[in-house]
Amino acid sequence: MSETFLGDLRREVLAANLRIPEAGLATLTWGNVSGVDRDAGVFVIKPSGVPYADLTEEDLVVVALEDGRVVEGRLRPSTDTETHRCLYRAFPSIGGVTHTHSTHAVAFAQARRPIPVLGTTHADTFNGPVPVTEDLTAEQCARDYEYNTGQVIVARLNGDPRLADEVPGALVSRHGPFTWGATAKAALENAVVCEAVAEMALHTLALGPRLGEASEPPKHLLERHFTRKHGPDAYYGNAPHAPHAPSV
């Protein structure tokens, strides 16, 4: 395991966790972010129940991807660790996972309704509705509950890595959102977007009568917004420290 890379990963995971309360995504300690080092076969995750204001790099826990054992750390890892591990094992492109109990996304999860695509803000990040899982069975709750929480997400996405890339999040029924991305930072940013589009959707749905199949956004408009940020033809944004165009 590269200590330099693991140190960088720790810093990224810490920064992402500290953004959870800054972004208004958590009450008390309700949330966690992890990041994976696939070459080393480990991921770094927030410890269980530690207030964000007290969180340090030394508090973060390193967990084995293969079997979930703690490799480094003096504290117990997040209770959601096994859900993160399940997602990492199912979808090889995932580099970071975030879980929160953000208010508006949880409202959809508790109502067992996917977050619908009602406009381009949603389509910029999620190429389709943010899906909601089936309820866990009594057997799934009684044994390996957290890993099974990941399994119902994987099942809802049909185990399809392409779908996981295009829709980087899901709502666990009666529970809340899990999001992911290429890095821990990206997973956190997708959690921010998930909460924002959930709030927008609730406001839009509250307008009520004029919504319906006849007023759904045109698919070509939504597709344009997704593909201008994602995929081989993306053209949104600039590379870090990109040179300015010459003056004319």
C-alpha cells in the first residue's frame, strides 16, 4: 500500500466528510463518505458516531475491500461500512461513496418514490430518475443488514455498471440516499445534487395539476444536458489551470 497515496486518500475523505454538514446534508452525525484504493484493496471511511467538528485524519478507518476487516484505525468504522463495501465490489468504476439523511431525498425514500426527472438541473447529473429500492426482507434485516442494504441497491440497478455510472445514486426504501462517483469528492458532490433536485422536485410536484405525462421534459433536451457533461463528447467546464484563450 502506498503511504503517499493513502495519505492523499485520507485527506480527500476527510474533506468530503467535513462538507456534509457544511452543505446542510446532515443532522448530528447522520452521514458518511468513503474513498477506495483498489490497488491496495482497501477503502477509507468515517468512524461511527464521531461529530464532524471533532473529526481528524487519524480518526478515519481503513477497511479491507475483500472481507471488511479493519486494517488501520483505533475507532469502529461507520455502521454503513458494509453497504459501502458492497457497492465497491459490485461496481468497479466507483471510487467514492456517500450516504446522508438529507431531508428532501429522505422524503422521497420514505414515500418509496423515485426522484423524477422534471428538468435539466436533474439531467445534468442523473441520466434518469434517482431510483428507490425494494424494502429489505425480515431475513435481510436480521443478518448482514448493512451489506444487504447495498445488495438491494445493486439489485435495483440490475447490477449494471453502465447504469451505475449514468445514475450515480439511489434511495434505499424508508432509509435515505446513497450516492457514488469516481472519487470521494465526486460522491459527495452527487449527494449535494441529489438533495437539491429532490427539493426542486417536491416544489415542482406541489404545483400539481399541470404536471403529467403530457408535460414531461423532452427526452432530447435531457439527453443534451447529460451528454454535455458526461461521456466522450462532453464539453462542460475546463481542466484545472487551463490557459486563457489569447486576446484578439
